[in-house]
Amino acid sequence: MAMSEFALTGMILPFVVGLAVGAFFFGGLYWTVRRLATARYPAALSLASMLLRLGVSLAAMYLVMAGDWRRLTAAVVGMIFMRLVLVRLLRPAGRGA
């Protein structure tokens, strides 16, 4: 397989996984922050959320990279892209662009 073929086909799956990991990680962060004010134990909620989000995200990134730093890079780019999308979508109403 030529390098250009690898770049196209070999990077799509890691990028898509990065999008999913980003949605999980930053969506979970959003969910956690929204519930902190009403949580009975906000510190425990924060810690549990962080450990769960971090553990799942790191495991997914490790599996998708399959020992290739380029695949990890594609996944991280997908994760960052999803963060940008969620920041725009979840912006409070009335805030300027």
C-alpha cells in the first residue's frame, strides 16, 4: 500500500474514533458541570466523572493507535475537532460569536 493510500484509509477510522471519544469526553464534562450545583457530593461527582472519562478515553486512544503515532495523531485531531463543535453547539444562548 502506498503512503497516500495509507494516509487516506488508515487515518479515517482513527479520526472517527477521535470524534466519538471527544463527544464522550467533552459531553461527559458538560453533563458533570451542569449537575455540580445540585449534586449531593460534588467533589465525588467531579472525581468519578474525571476518572471515568479519562480511563475510557485513554483506553480508546491506546487501542485505536495500534502502535502507530500517526493513527494516534489522527484520533487526537478528531477529538479536538469534536471539542470545537461542542463548544459552538453548547454555547449559552445570548452569547456573541
